[in-house]
Amino acid sequence: MKAADFREWLEKISQLNRRQKEQAKHYLSEAKPQAVVVKYLEDSFEPSCPACQADRPHRWGHQAGLQRFRCCLCKHTFTAISGTPLARLRHKQWLNYSAALIEGLTVRASGRQCGIDKNTSFRWRHRFLTLPAATKANHLQGIIEADETFFHSSCKGQRHLNRPPRKRGKQIHVRGTGKDQVPVLVVRDRSGATADFMLNALDKKTIEPPLRAILAKDAIFCSDGAAVYRSVAHSLGITHRPVNLSAGIPVIAGVYHIQNVNACDSRLKQWMKRFHGVAAKYLENYLGWRRWLERWGGHNSPIIGLQAALGRENQFQLLMQT
């Protein structure tokens, strides 16, 4: 059901009489989340062999509650989620978990909402985020803003550290690059299309390749006054409009600024605070998670989250949202 239809349906609930409300309550309580997920997966799946792409396979029993198929040509067996990040996962409380991702719940809170263990919740989180982490804008045009932001380098979950352990709650006060900071380059155009890149260093050799791949040749590149951006823009042959923030000049000609990307960075950092530090090895997944939330905004839904995890997001809607 589309979001507009769902809102209209909710508005009509107040018109139900007492008996109708009881019937609706009974019907909703009888609908098991796992059965709903299985029905959706099988209804939206067009059976074709993932190994040889042959169509018209025949049914071959069931696996983990899903209909299993067998290819008539290569004898390969598969289900509606074979070859996806969600393959071989159990329980199928995936719509509830997708809703937890939309709410931005922690691992433990997501597990409590779905009735699963925290370790299962952790595993599901990164399975769900595998494909959204790789989905970012691949072509930016017009006026493009770029800026870097930094996250504390965290070894959360690692048993062997390459540095002395820090006392819990100790803050890192060193600004800029360094072994205790992870730089992330965020690039965004005025239509809202966004890409971000986790970097090892902030130099021309590191920054130029990802920007060369996504920036249009006729783009106008806005950044702060850092010399590395000027050098990269010159190498790419694109127009560069640096703003001098230290001199109190945040806008040039009333249109060239980096306020949009700075606002995006601010929302990202504020949203990340709830996790109390993210392990550096999983930072890319969290960046993709935030891009996915911003891409869909108020139009997001658990079904869209499930589609994103399976790699079946509507590409036309994805283009319109970015």
C-alpha cells in the first residue's frame, strides 16, 4: 500500500463502530509478521535460475519457510532470497527489523522489538545494510558542494589493538587528520544527490579518483579554502568556487556556498551520537544507512527497507529521491 493510501486508511479508522474495530483488531493480531514477509517475497519473485538464468523452474519442496525451486537445466536449487544478503537468515521478522532501522534504534533495542538476540540483531543489521552501503549517487552535476568530516577511530569489538586502550568516556581532542581520526568526504549537489567516501588521508592522491568518477565536466565545484580542493579542481578541469569561511565570507555571488553539505554533515553527526561510537570497520554501513534514510525521507516504509536489503529498490523512485 502506498503511503498516501495508508494515511487515508488510518483517517477512516475513527469512522468504524465498536464491532468493526474489534474485528479489525482480531484480524491484525492474527496476521503473523513472518507469514506476511514470506507472502511478499514469493509474490514479488519471478522464478528464474540465478546460476544459468533459465526460467520456468519447478517447485522442489521448502526451505526455511520459503518455496524452493529447482532448475530444469542445471539442477540448481534456489529460493526467493538466494544470492541476496538475507539468504540463510531465519525467523523472518524482517518488516519489524526494517521498521527499527527507519527509527534508528540501537542493536539491543532492535532485538527487543523483533524478539531476537542482540547477536542476531547485530548480524541482521549489517546484512540489511550491505547493499544500501554500496548505493550512492554516481553522477553529480550543476553546483556541487564538498566538505570533509571526521569520526573517532574506534576498534570496538576487536580483541587485539594496535594502540594502548583508551579509558571509557575519554574524548579525542586532536583536530584534523591523524591515527585517531577517520576522514569522510561528503559530496552533494543542489538536487540532493549525495555521495560520501571514507578516506585514509586528505590529499590529492586520495581525493581525486572518487571525485573524477562522479563529477560532471561542466560542474561548478564549491568547497572551503583548503589547497587540496583547489588542486583537485584544477586537475579535473572544472570550475572551482572556494569560500573563505575564516574571513567571514560563507557565500559568493549569493549562490556559491557549502551550507547544504555542512547541514548534511551536521545531521549525520547528530544521528550517529545515539550509537556511542561506531567501529571503523563498519562505518561505511552506517554512512549508507543514513544516505538511505535521507533519500526516502517521509516516504520510507518497512517494505522499502526490505527491498533495499534485497537489492530490489525501485530504481525510478531511487532516481527521483536523489
